[in-house]
Amino acid sequence: MTNESQRNDSDNTGKGLFYAALACFFVGIAAIVTVFFVHSLSEGDPGLALYLLTLACPLGFVLAVAYALRSGRRSH
């Protein structure tokens, strides 16, 4: 394999990591906003599943940091 084909393969997997980070982060943000709306508009507490979905936000942040570290260029 040449260096160029190795870069293309790593770019494709890196983009997938980036998109997964974005998706997790926005799902987490949407769940956090939904928890506040459910709590303020109804008398019941939000369900456990909604609270567990809020954990997608920090997971997305960790994936984004991993993407940034992985895609960074090394100095020679």
C-alpha cells in the first residue's frame, strides 16, 4: 500500500468517528433539553431512558477529542 492510499483509508474512518461524535453530542443535547421541557411542563419526572440518553453528550465530546487527536498531524 502506498502512503496516499493509507491516508485515504484513515480519512474515511476518521470521518466516521467525526460524524459519530457529532451525532452523539446532538442526541445528548436534545435529551438534555427534553428533560427540562418534560420536567417543567408535566408533573411527573422524566423516564430513566431519557436520563440515560443525556450521557450521549459527554460521549460525543470524548469521541470528538479522540478524532482531533487521531487526525492531528505529527511534526517531524
